[in-house]
Amino acid sequence: MTALSAADPAIRIVGLSKRFGDRIVLDDVSFEVAAGEVVAILGASGAGKTTLFRCVTRLAQSDGGQIFLGEHAIRNLGGRQLSIARGEIGLIFQQFNLIRRLSALDNVLVGRLGEVPTWRVMLRRFPQRDRQLALAALDRVGMLPYALQRADILSGGQQQRVAIARALAQQSRFVLADEPVASLDPQSAKSILSILRDIARERMIAVLVSLHQVEFAIQFADRVIGLRAGRMIADRPAAAFAEADHRMIFAT
Amino acid sequence: MRTGDAGVFYPDPARSWIAVAPVRFVATLLLVLLVYGFSIYFVDFDLGRLWSGLPKLAHWAAKAWPPDARELGVLIERAIETVAMAVVGTTIGVIIAAPCCILAARNITPSRLLYTPMRWFLNTLRGIDSFIFALLFVAAVGLGPFAGVLGIGLHSAGTIAKLWSEAIEAVEPGPLEAAALTGANRLKVISYALLPDILPNLTSITLYVWEFNVRSSTVLGVVGAGGIGQELKNSVDLLDFARLFTIILIILAMVTAIDQFSAWLRRRLV
Ligand SMILES: Nc1ncnc2c1ncn2[C@@H]1O[C@H](COP(=O)(O)OP(=O)(O)OP(=O)(O)O)[C@@H](O)[C@H]1O
Ligand SMILES: [Mg+2]
């Protein structure tokens, strides 16, 4: 792992574009996230937030532009190198994507899959260190008491937290969170967002988080990016985010 | 002009003319009639011949009573042999199917290039009945249950791999994506994120195929590939209907027991 100072852009997106058929979903999107920084993406439903995350992780193939995560030029990678780069990205999905029949703990251990030898994964014998990391991650999101509960009987908000713990356990250099607090009450939402901000600071992780709520963005992010119909219409320090920006982003 | 609540008129979204209900109905009806017309023509459907054959059947049925239980021990042994053939044959099928179904499932196949040939291969195995495979293996490895087991194994490999790969294609992609995004290789993703969610489903499919194989094993003896079918054929050849009746009763009891047992197991799985 290369040492990153706070000034290096950890995530750098340049002129990214993505089409689905004729519909342009991302149009010339460019921004940077520094190590240790939290950047919020605000956008109405359908603005392209999920699509952006899918392009950055190469779950979807973008049509133009460049994506740099640290030293990885994501758009040019394939096979083994793509796997290595992905191992450094912790993605929190909007739909959680937990393995239904596995326990919360086993789901958090998914975050360790990249590191643990294949035979151990197949036999489900994770080293002590990885189990400790997983339990600590569960504790951090307040889900330790549910460690052995099956994922499919947890409530939506609890599944959300397990999904976040999975990303924490991965100890990645980059965290991308797609509406991580959409199904949480305001109090839990705040605690989850502070966790994301704290790990950004503690571990010098670049955190990119999409949100619907402007007040959360202003409170927890260092910078706010406005996305509207696939175009960036704002990129400001959170403190400078104004009512006018809000209206532009969510105007119908 | 009817309008919605807001006083706005919403025209129906345009559809192609083929999607209009009466056109679709008439077209479907014509197609069904055509299929029946051809099929009845081809099978020489003739109730008169059935009528004239009925006395012969009745005569045989009369001769079948009381069932002849003198060789009950041997027959039951043959029934057990039949179930055993299904067990071993299905297991061979599972062993062949396991690697094949990964190649043949669109969402996890490591190679798009191998996907289509694998599908073709599996369709071929599935398209050739165990009975036909058994016929070939009897010629190759000689009479007896071993030929039958090989036949069942090849045919079930195709069936199991096809049903398994379809089950795999039906899983939601999210958890697999989440696992792949940790940098995990394909083997880790499949064994950790895919298997736990679909193992009950795969097992249920396997039991279903095994159940089916018990039924198809009962006729393999007709081509000399072991099992109770061999006894069945002997009795028919000798017109020994009392013994035949016993065999049919044993087959019925065996198949019913197996079906119930397998259905019970499958219910417990999901
Ligand atoms: N696979 C796809 N094929 C076609 N269109 C798609 C596909 N995925 C997304 N879209 C379209 O792209 C646009 C952006 O979708 P996206 O999911 O990125 O929005 P979002 O900002 O995440 O919205 P939300 O806040 O509701 O989650 C939408 O109009 C959507 O219909
Ligand atoms: Mg979304």
C-alpha cells in the first residue's frame, strides 16, 4: 500500500460518461476525493448516483472518461489486476446485497474474502485475525448482539448496518457508499455517517457517499457534489453549500 | 371523453397490432387446432382397435390373479438393485454435472467461449434417454446393472447440470457482486456467496432426478441393463401374468415409497 498524504487525490474521476441505449445517464462527470476526505453526492432519484458507483467499481462499463483509484486506472484493468484493485474498494450497496442464508457475522466475513486463502474460504475456516476484524466491525455498527442471526430475518436497517460492517471489515483504502442511510431512522443515520467520517479520518480513507438528505450532507461531508440528470451541477465545500444549490439539484 | 383525476386525457400507450387481444386469441386457437390435427393424424388414433383388444387384456388380467409370490425374495432383491442403480447413477450424474453447470450458467461461467459448447453437450446428454445409453453400454461392458448405472449417469448428468445451471442463473446478482468486489476469486465467490443460498435448491433438484431415475431404472432391465425390469421382461416373454402382477405391485410400492420419501426430504430442505 502506498502512503497517501491528505493532499493526494485518492479518487479521481475525469470526464466520465455512461449511456444506456440512447439515454445519457452520466454526462462528463469529473471530481476528486482526497484521502481522509468525505464527499457527498446529492441527487434526486434517477440522477445517476448508483450508475456512477457501478462504473467506478466496473460492475458497469462506462463509455468514456477516466477513473483513477490511487494508482489503479480502473477503466483499463482486467482479470487479476481488476480483482486486486477491487479488493481496495469497500462498496456499500443501496440494496445491501447480503447472502440471505448466512449469519450477520458470515456476511461481514465476506469483506475478508480477498485476503483469506481459497481453501480456508471453501472450508469456512477464517483465521482468528479476520474473525476479530469482522466482530469489531459488527460492534462498531452496533450489530454485535446479532452476530449469529441469519441475514434474511434482520430488519432493513439492521441489514444496512451489516452491509456497512462488511465494508469496514474489508479495510479498504476507498469506501463508496450508495445511500447507506436510506432505510435508517435519523438517529441511526447520524451514527452511521459519523462512523464513515471517523474511519475516513482515522485510516485516511477516501469516502464517497450518496445521499438524499441535504442536511446530512452538510453536517457530515467535507464537500458536496450535486448531480442532476447525470450532469454535475455543483461541487462545493459543505460549508459553502447554499439554498440555491439545493433547489437546482432537486428541482423538477 | 373520459379523463383522469387531473382533467388530463391519457391516450393508451400504443401497442403493435399482434398484441391486441382478439387477434392474439384467434391466432392461438388456430395454432392449437393445427398441432392437434397433425398429432392425431400421425399417431393412427383408432378407438376401434382398442375395443377389439380389450378382451385379450381382460383375459390376461384374469390369469394374473392370484399374484404369484413364490419368488418374492428374488424379486425384492431385484427391486433393491433398481434403487441402488438409481443411487449410483444419480451420483455419477452429480459428479459430472458439478463442473459442467458452472460453465453452463451465464452469470458465473468463466468463459463465454465455452458456455455455448457446454450447453450443446449437456443438451445432447439430456436428449439421449438413459435407456438408449444403457443399450450402448450393454453392448460395450456386457449385461447387468453396471451398464444401466452408466446409462443413468450420463443422461442424468445432462439433466442435473441443466437444472442446476438454471437455478444458478436465477439467483440475484447482488450478493455475488458484493463478494467479487472484495477482490475474491471465482472459486471463493461461488463457494462462499453462491452455494449457501442455493444448496437447498440444488439438493432438491438432485432428489427429484433421483426419484425420476428410480422410475426409469425399472425399465432398463428390458435391454438387459439390470434391475427389476429384467424380471418383468422375462414374465412378459413367458406370458406368466401372475408373476408379472407381483412385479408390478412391487414396482408400485417401491416407486410410491421413494416418491414420498424424496418429497418429504425436499420439503424439509426449503
Ligand atoms: N441497467 C440499466 N439499463 C437501463 N437503464 C438504466 C439501467 N440502470 C439504470 N438505468 C437508468 O439510469 C438512470 C439513473 O439510474 P440510477 O440507478 O443511477 O439512479 P440513482 O441516482 O441511483 O437513483 P435512486 O436515488 O433512485 O437510487 C435511471 O433513469 C435508470 O432508469
Ligand atoms: Mg440509486
